[in-house]
Amino acid sequence: MNKHNKNIVYLISGPLGVGKSTTTKELARNVGQCVLIEGDVLLDMLNNELSLSWEERLRLTWENILALTRNSLQHDLNVVIDFVVEEELDWFCKHLSDLKNVSLKYVVLKAAKEKIIERLITRGDIDSLERSLFLLNKMESSPSTNKFSYDTTLKQLSETVEEVIKNARFYVAIDQ
């Protein structure tokens, strides 16, 4: 394990259309010794043929994200995670709390409703619009996520990535 610097886990959340995937890919390119974990890829591995409920698929996806994160950290790698966080932050932190020399940055990306609609229409993902706007409303009305919110509406990708890397307000205590 790196004795001098902490490894960092960047947990990037937010509704569909705010730029999570674009941001996490660029973030991973800018953070040294880094792996990118795309939660949707892990979720998609649990296809419908397994006859699991949504809750079971979500739980298994988070357990897989945790396992990959822990394995990467134990190999002295930084981690960028792209996935929607609803109720899982405390659970995730608790399951990393035994690791030494690790910090976690949690960022909830958001954008104006009109911008989300525009982005989802542009990428042909209109079926996700209702879910995205539901999550946006849920996240905006949650006091626990406000501290970690970052609005991407008028931001360039480079600005967002720089803010995530440099801003200390996104740190979360994992040794609770």
C-alpha cells in the first residue's frame, strides 16, 4: 500500500443525463493509478434470465462494486465509481472503514431539468426521462446530498473534473 499518499475513491452519483459517465471517464483519465467501475455494467450482468428482483439485482451490484473497490484499493489503485447512489452511501462507507490510507469523495452531479431533457433526447434515451427527473427531485430535496451536489448545467467537462479533484467539500468520513 502507498505509505505516503491516501488512495482516493471517487463515488460519482446523480440522475441520468447529468454527465456521470462522461465525467467519470474523464476523471479516471486524470487520476493516476486509477480504475473505473461502471455500476450499470455490473447491474447489466445480472440479466433478467436470473429471475432476480430489482432489489436483489441492486444489492448484488453494490456488493460487486464494493468487492472491486476493495480489491483495487488493496492493490494501491485509486477508484472512480459511476453509479446512482440512493440509500447506499453509509453502507458503502461502513464496508470501507477498515481500510487504512483511503479517502472517499462523494459527488452528486445535477443539472437543470431542461438540460437533462435535452441531453436524454439528444442521446435517444427518452425512456429514462421519468426516472431521471424523479431522481433529480429526490436528490435535490435530500439535505444529505446537498453538501455534495455539483451542478453541471453550464459547466465544461474539464471544469467539472477539476472541481471534483480539487474541492475538499466532497470528502466523506469513512471511519465512522
